Amino acid sequence: MIVEVVGGADERPEVRVVDTDDLTRLHLALGQVTDEEADRALRDAGLGRMQDADTGVLDAAALRAAAEPDADVAGWAQRWDGMLESARGRGWVSDDGAFLQVHVESAAGA
């Protein structure tokens, strides 16, 4: 799954959740936006925030709510739970389970 922050209409960044069936990976992909623009777009969308240039923090419940309606694979909810457990084992989930720490990939690094 990828959370994209890309330039949108009127050059206002927009947030999209794509590849929702692929729960083997999760990252934040930034298009031609600054870290500050990405942070504002994530906060405005209710999906999270930028922690720094390399790390994003996503709201797990909001991400699930955004992704699940587009999921087409059988057993998606169980796969989601498995992804969270895997992330928790790596220390990427907050103690209360509300937030996921994710790697940021920027267009500048592509």
C-alpha cells in the first residue's frame, strides 16, 4: 500500500491511498511537493503527518478507512491485521496501536 502526496488541482497537494491490496509493504510517496506541503496535506486529509524528511506517521484507523473500500482481495481485513502485527514487531507501531511509522520516498530521490 502506498500513501501518495502529489500536486493536485490549483497546485494544492492531494493525498491518495493506492495499491490497497498489497499489504506486504507500506510507505509514503511524495511527488513534487515540499515536506511542509506534504505535512499539511496529510494533516488536512486526517491521515497523519510528516515526522521528518525520511519518516511519516500515519493514523492507522484513518488509513484503514481510506484503503478498505478500494480493496478487492479476499481476506483483506486479516491481511491488514497481519501487516500491523509485522509492523509492531519492527517497532513501527505506537504503543497504543493508533499510529504507524512509515518510510518516505520522494520524487527527488527517484
